[in-house]
Amino acid sequence: MNLCLAGAGAFGIKHLEALAKIDGVHVTSLVGRTREATGEVARRFRIGHVTTELAESLARDDVDAVILATPTPLHASQAIACLAAGKHVQVEIPLADSLTDAQEVAAAQRAAGKVAMVGHTRRFNPSHQWVHRKILAGDFHLQQMDVQTFFFRRRNINALGQPRSWTDHLLWHHAAHTVDLFAYQSRGAIITAHAVQGPPHPELGIAMDMSIQLKSASGAICTLALSFNNDGPLGTFFRYIGDSGTYIARYDDLVDGKDQKIDMSKVDVSMNGIELQDREFVAAIREGREPNASVAQVLPCYQTLAGLERQLAAQP
């Protein structure tokens, strides 16, 4: 299978490292913002074709599918372009930064009949997979999720400390991870959602602090705190509270309520959520099936985000 990766930045490199571990997958084309920097990444991963134009890659016969790790504002339009060109596509989270755009991608997928998947990585992290399997087995009934998503981003830079050409967003990006995961783990539609936010940053123009409350049709509730103002520790921390135990997920680690580490070495073929996400994308294409985290499956998340955005816009 021949893939194109669009976006040669910090997250794009994570995908290239993951794809290198999947048998039979070859990255034949790399799209980036500047030719020089993109060329350096291409040489590192031995990719033959380099361009700054996605359309050039989509016209190639040696591209079967595309992974988009590009700036958020481009996700929806580029995903639609990939589908229109007859390519399968995986778009990094978020699918879009508006519900209208997300719905247009879903319509394009239905029209093209191709695999279209979104990088909702939390569905694939072994820590969350372990909890999900207990839920499916009936051994754990989720009652509450408490989640903290804390970063220190008072300047517009990426994970490598490089200037960004776009502005990240707590609601449409970072909250999307938890909103989708909560619905996935509670196995119910989100029926109640409330949000409040702090004042906007004077230069970035976005809220730097946010609090979200959710309720699932299953009866479970979720409290999510987000901040770009937090000066460590950084990351996202998940606490699952259920009828038969408490579990705390910290990236690749999972402990119980007594802080006893849980062995996840046999949950999946890798501990790398990005690799597992990419393996699912490739497998769905090869097997001709809908992937986990398909556009259709995650669309309700963006419906919830749109409702929260309307609430926040109406607040003083």
C-alpha cells in the first residue's frame, strides 16, 4: 500500500515513524509547507517525492491513501479533496473546526465510498483499550470520568518549539479527544453538555482556560478541565470511576485507585497509540471495512462541540 503524508511537522514525523513499522506500507509522497524542510524529512525517511502542493500528490498513481497531519483549518477541505481524488484518507484530530465542515466531510465520504478516518488516538491507546475491554465484558460500568488537559502554550508554537502558522484551540482540538472518548467508553450518546471559559489571550485571541461537563445516555458523567496556562505537569490525565474500581490513565501508563500499575504489554501489538491508529487505517482499507474512529463514528463529537461553542458565544 502506497501512502502520502501531508504535514511534515512534529505530528507528521510521529506518523512516519509509525508507518515504518507496518509491513507492506510505503510512503511514496511527502507534502510540506516549505520544500527545504520537507526535503530534509523526506531524506530521513527515504521518501522519493516531495512537494508543497497536496494536489500534486493526489494526481499520482503511486498514492492509494493519504494521512493529513496539516494545520487544523485545512483538515476538512483537504480531506474532501482526497476523497474526490479517489483516495482513502485519515485526517488528524480535529476533523474540522466547525460542524458544517465536519458534516461536509461525512457527505464526501458517503459519496466516494472510501475509508475516511479521524485521528482520535485515545480510542487506540492501550490504557484506554484496557478499560474499554472491561466495559465490553461487563466487568466495569463507568460512572464518572474526570479529565485534566493541561499545557503551557502562551506562545503560538508547536510541540517542537517551532512557530505555528495557525492557532491551536482548547474546544475544537483538545476537548474533542475527551468528548469522543467519553461517548465511546460510556457507550451512550452525550445528552447534556455545558461549558464555561476564561478570558481570551490578548494576542492569540482564544480562551486559555475552559471547563466542560457532560452526561451520557448511559447515566455516566464527565468533568473536563483544560488549560493553556498550566506551568506543569503537562499532558492529559484520565480518571475512570466505576462500580468495580477506579483507574487512572496517564499517557501510556495505567494504574488502579491504589496506584498499582496495570500490565498492558499484551493489550495490543504496540504501546504506541499513533502506530495502532495507523494500523487500523491500513487494515480497514485492506479489509474493505469501516475503521474504528471513522468520520461517521466521530461526527457526534463535533455536534457536541458545536453546541458548546454556541453556549460559550452567548456567555458574557
